[in-house]
Amino acid sequence: MKSAVIVFPGSNREGDVLRALKSAGSQVEKVWHAETELPQGTDLVVLPGGFSYGDYLRCGAIAGRAIVMDAVRAHAARGGLVLGICNGFQILCESGLLPGILMRNANLKFICHRQFLRVERNDTAFTKAYAKHQAIDVCVAHGEGNYTADEETLKRLEGDGLVAFRYADAQGHITQDANRNGSMNSIAGIYSEKLNVLGMMPHPENLIEDLVGGTDGRGLFESLVSSFSRAA
Amino acid sequence: MIRNDVAITPELVKEHGLKPDEYERFVNLIGREPTITELGIVSAMWNEHCSYKSSRIHLRGLPTKAPWVIQGPGENAGVIDIGDGLACIFKMESHNHPSFIEPCQGAATGVGGILRDVFTMGARPIAALNFLRFGEPDHPKTPHLVSGVVAGIGGYGNSFGVPTVGGSVGFDKRYNGNILVNAMAVGLARTDEIWYAKATGVGNPIVYLGSKTGRDGIHGATMASAEFDDASDEKRPTVQVGDPFAEKLLLEACLELMKSGAVIAIQDMGAAGLTSSAVEMGAKGNLGIELDLDKVPCREEGMTAYEMMLSESQERMLMVLKPGMEQEAQAIFHKWGLDFAVIGKTTDTLRFVIKHQGEVKADLPIKELGDEAPLYDRPWVECPKQPVVAPESVKAPMSEAEALLKLVGSPDQCSKRWVWEQYDHLILGNTVQTPGGDAAIVRVEDGPKGLALTTDVTPRYCEADPFEGGKQAVAEAWRNITAVGGLPLAITDNLNFASPERPESMGQFVGCLKGIGEACKALDFPVVSGNVSLYNETNGQGILPTPAIGGVGLVDDVTVNASLAFRREGEAIILIGATQGWLGQSIYLRDICGREEGAPPPVDLLQEKRNGDFVRQLIRSGQVTTVHDLSDGGIALGLAEMAMAGGVGAEITAYPEGFPLHAFLFGEDQARYLIAVDEDVAADILYEAGAIGIPAVTLGLTGGDALILPGQQAISVKQLKAAHEAWLPNYMTGKA
């Protein structure tokens, strides 16, 4: 599998996701925000975490309109896979690739902590390695992760099974306490209609080794790589 | 002849923080009345913050050398060799006064400044820490200051992309009018790719990099060297505003430029901005510097030479470039969207010449600006020794269990989760031990090495006995690193004290420094960088003497480490180190008995080293993975922290005769650790310790869901945790 990690000025978790992709067996290339094309043969585009362009405007607002995003939108339109993590999720919402928006956390503060997620479905390219409704232990680190959308959008997301992950407790129960940023319906990540674009606030890329907290994040990257090794 | 537009009156001299005799010294040095720009320059160079005029003679006594020290104090940061061609570059610096006036931006730019110090030398920052002290919780300003400082530290570090992995937060009424915000940054570089401030070569271009210059922060360093009064809030305009995004770009651009081979010397513009960075580069290289201020990228129109030379706008760098490399360097900076301008050149005149709009605004001898700065041997008095508090003389006002429950939920001992959850401590994916333990561990690249990092000092000890307190600060940093399995290598010190012009506070400074020096020597733990912050007082009330120590240690294999959590049931709990039940200056005496008195626990450095080396060897050989160093609150608090971290209780059955239980449990004797091990291994460890004369005794066993102290009612771990976690969030939301 060939992955392209887009680097915006202010991206800061590109190295983390690069490491996770490599260790799962993907080839990885960094792509600068001013590029107009993706590298030939790109299977997966990753928008990493960080504070693109400082995020002094709405988070992801400027990056959503960066030159390289035209190429990303074209890739998604062709059915190519796109993964946006944290700031990447915010950028996907701002670029029109995913619906809704990430508002400031309910407590109006940046929060960084370990967080369980419930995997809502395991039949997508991103989640095959997990069991349905498995609780996975990852982490969050964001100030604006409070997923918000209008009623109709929420209904559609829920009705079409487009919610990818929800904030949960260790047993996989969806509780108010587990939903610390205040997201609607405890949404931690969502898919596009064709299930080829995933945006999520938590960081699976930081939980890939026992030494550093655990390995529950590996499944996401292994799912992606395995989709392609079988196809090849 | 240089034109003088502004008459230099005694009032103007005073406003610039120069004493009449210091001004006279300057006039004699240059042989004429200075211009206003020159007055500004000298005020920036000769203030306490930049010149260390009151502290220099005492700093000389600190041990700064070891075979692994590549660069000691005097550069942007200290550098140590950690093997495999890698160097660790680190420093801690204060931003106390700006943070009191504008907590969020003050703290943010403190973090920005220290990160810049580290990457100026070619290192990529891999961890940040901090040391914070606030006024008493009841003081009306305290919640606002806590909230702002934490938001500022988090906001800057999180956006920049460095994990904030450790720190210390405490409260005391002595910081009511003068909080402490000390930020530490740790970076990684190759030993053959370290960059220094020393300029070389005549006629080489001097390049300005980074953000544009504005009117922010003018006289920041002078403010930082003055006492506070009730009108200090009016100084808000002298606080700079941080832009972590610009800093992140500056980091990437600088590291890329360094790789290109175009850099001769580099210096960040920190305190006193363009002035001190340019003077430092020239003076270190025995060269003159000529600057043309018309070339300086400015954010505002009509800035004068005076303003440009004293601006403390953030995220800026000054560099001496190899001639002919300008194009290449400029391309890199433009790629990152940053300003790049050739603003001057090195000369062989040893003069610091500033030109603006076709006129010479300053022409000063460059070496003398640094070398001839006033140097004071300020009068000081020895602090009177405090009497030793006999354990028997302290009556317990409540049961030991009640006292422990009260302490775990007290402002100083409670969980600081509310703080560190606002810091991204996981970015970069190398945080092996997160905040909340004895020391953080950060893996170096892909391993197997790691760095153990901590910040420590016990200010109440330092006030009661500066010498012992100084020793203890270093010993505790050393012990914390040891407790996770690290070999302590070097420290950075951030010396926060009150006015040096009062002999009592100067005495505290001198005493603490002697203690620090002695401990560093005994523990092979040299000082490689640091910062002095004096005049920390408001309306004549000084802070507690607070020499914060930032320690760095090496973990050879990060997979072999220890943490404080009780992990398994039925393990033997062993106390390493001697206990006398020392209650003088203890947390128990202060928070339970309401007595702030007595001599602090003495630090026997020989014992410290022997006990620590023993514990480290137990961790490194894989025999022990649960270790906690003992400090505030003694054995009882140590046990509670271990139980809470692992969710496993313990029962303490043995305690020595001869002194009261509360002295045994809460005494703060030094050089001690608690470990928990399988009972079979415990016997070997006790035997080994006995054979080399290290005090070691089994106190009880882990297990259950409660902590049971001798003869006391059990306290459930749940109850401990609830008390421990509750105070700070409740306080910050107005519920405490």
C-alpha cells in the first residue's frame, strides 16, 4: 500500500502517523501543502493532526482550502481512501468531504487523555481488524473535538451507518462521562457516504506499542494495509 | 560625530533601570553622553536578567564539568553526550513577571523562548516540562493565574508539537504577588551538528529570520529585573504575545537551513531581542557588528532605532551566514513563509554600530557591553539556623489515617491531572512514562535509549536552611530520575529569589547555591545551563527562595524501567534508607499541625548516592519494577500514591519502635525509596542491602482494595483517589 501524508504548515503529528503506517507495512511519502498532485499510485491519503496554519481561524478552515486539497478531493471522488485524524478530521469537515463541524470542547479547554472508543462497524477498509462494538483504548488531544451537526445530518449519519467510532467506557458502553468533549451522539469519528473517507478526533497512531500505552490503535492501520495486500 | 536628539536626564536613566553609578560607568566607558538608542541598549545589557550582575560571582562556584558534558553554561542551552552520536540539549528559564501580569501570554512566551533556546543549537525539541508556583488558593487572583498559565503553556506546546511530560505545581501565600513560571525544554541533536552563538569571519552577512518586529515587549528584560508593586498591572504592554505556529515554522526552517551547511552562528532573539543576540554573537567571536535597521522586517510603521533594538517580539532569530549562501537560505525561509533579511555584517572593529535612515544611532564597544557590565558582590547575611523539631514534641491532632486522607486531597499534594490533561503529553509517540510519576521517561527516537526528566525543589526547606534546601533540591531531582531507572547526568537550574539588594535574600541565594554545588559534586550531576530570576517580590514581600532544578538522566533501555504503581497483590513493600521521623518543615507539621517551623531534613549525600545506586541497580537488573521516591508526606503519602496509581491496596504491619507513629509515617527523612517486589526476591534484596550496609526493611504487603496503616482504620483506595482527584477541579470551578 502507498500512503501520502499531507503536511501543512503547522501539522505536528505527521511523524506519529508515518511511524504507525510504516510499522503496519505501508510505503509512505510526505506531500507538501503547496503540491497540486498526489504521488503516482497513492492508495491512502492521510491528513495528520496538528494546528494547520496555526488554526487561528476556525480549525482546519484554511487547510480545507489549500491547493493540495483539490487533489485530495479528486482522490476521494475516485473512491480513494482518505483518513483525517484530529486536525485532519477538522480539515475534512471544512473541505466539504465530511459533514458537520468540530466545535470547542464542552469544558472550553484542550484535553489530552486516554480514551476508549466503541468500533461501530468492522466492515470498512479502516476497521476490519477490529470486532464490531469492540472497545479500543486510544487517546485524544484536542481543544475542538466537539462534533456538531444539524438534525438532518445526524439522522442521515445514524441511519446510513456512517458513525465510525463513539466515545465509550472500557466496557464499550456509551456514557455521558465518556463523552468528555460533548460531541453529539458521542461521535468520535464518521465516514463519508461511500465509506472511503474517515475523519476521527482520537489518535490511533499514538497507541501502536505496548511500551507506549498499548496497541489498540494498530488495528486501524493493519486493516488498511491488509485491504491492499489482498487486492495486490 | 553621533547626533544626540534626546537629552539624557537622570529621570530617563532611572526609568531605564540604571543606577546613577552604573550610568556613570557607561559614560566613562564610551567617553561621551550616550544617545537614547545607546541608553536603551546598555539598559538591556546591564540589567540583572541579562548581565547576572548580582549572581555571577556566586555562580562561578557551581560544578559544570563531567566527561559527558559537551557544553556547560554560557550558551543558549546546555549539551550532554548520551552516546551513539546523540546529544541532549536542555535548559530551564523563568517567565515569572510577565506571567503575573498576563498569565496566558506570559507563560506561552516562556515556553516559546525556552524551545527556541534549544532548537537554536540544532536540536529538535522532544519534551517540555515546567515548574509552577502560585499564591495561596484563597487569594482572589490565584484561580485566574492558574487557569491562564496552564492555558498558555498548553496552548503553546500543544500547537508547537512537543509533549509536555512533567512538572510541578504548588501553592503558597509567599507567591501571592509574584508567581513562578519556569519552563524547561529538552531537545535532541547529533553531537557533530550542534550550533553555537559565536560569529566568525569578517564581512559575513548577518541575517534576520522569523517573525516581524513590532513594539511588543519593549523593556521586557528590564521589567523582569524590577520589583513589583500595586501598579504592576500597568506594565501589561511590555508582555509579548506568542505565536506557536510561527515558532513551529521557525524550527523547521532553522533545522533545514542548518542541514544545508549555510550557517556559521545562530542566536535566538530572546530577552532584549536584537540587542543581546547581536552583541552576544559579536562579542563571543571577537568581532564587531554593524546593523542597518532599515532592513529589519517590521510589523508596524515608523518604528525608531530605539524601539527596534529593544523589541521583544517573539519567534525571531539572528544568524551569521556563510557568504554566497544567501539565495539558498532565503529559499528555505520563503518556503516556510518566514521573513528573511540580510540586516548587517560582521566587522573587525569590535564596535556595535547601529544605522537607521542614514544615521548612526549607536556606536559602542561590543566586548565591553558584556564584559564591563557591573559586577556586584552584594552584602549578604547567613540565615539563622532553625531548631530541630523532636518527633516526640509533635502531638498528632488527628489519627494517621485521617491525616493521610487530608493530605492526599490538599492543594499541594492533590492530583495535578486537571493541569497536565491540558498539555498534550502523548504527541511524538515516545512518552513511556506520563505525568504523575517520579520522573517522566521519553524514548529517544526509536529506542532503546530514553531520557528521564524531572523538575524539583522544596522551597520551604530552602527558606529554613538554604544550604540544606539547595542540597535537597538537587538530591530530589537525582532521586526521582533514579526511581524510574535513569542514571542522572546533569541539571539545569532556575534560581528564583527575592531582591538581591536585601542581605537576607542574598544570603538565601548564596546558601542555596552552595548547597546545590555541593550536591552536584557529590552526585556527579553537574549544572550545564540555567537562569537567574531575582527581584521576585511585591511591595517588599519576597517569595520563598526557589531554586528549581531540572534534571536529566539516561535510561539505557526504556523497556527496563520502574514506576510507582502497585501492580500485583502480595508483594513485599520494602523501605530503603534510614528513617528518624524528621518532622521539621514537613508537610505534616505544616498542613496537619499548622506549624511552619524547624530545621528541614538534612541531606546526607553519601547515603543518597549509595541508596540510589542500589535502587537503580535493582531496576536495571530487572529485579524491581515498582519504585517510588519519598519526599513530601513521607512514607504514608508515598504508599498512598503507589496504591492510587495501581489501584491495589497495602497493609503496613511493621514499624520501628522508638518514635511516634505519625513521625514514622509522615517524617521526611531523605535518601529513601519504597519498592514492591515478589516476596522471594525481597529476601535477596534485604540480604544484598544488609551486606553493603544499606538500611532496608520490609513494612508490609500489597493487596486488597484499601491502605491499612498500623493500628489504623482502613482507607479504601477508592476513597483516597476521590480525595486526591477532587480538589483541583473543584477549586477551579469554584466548588472547593
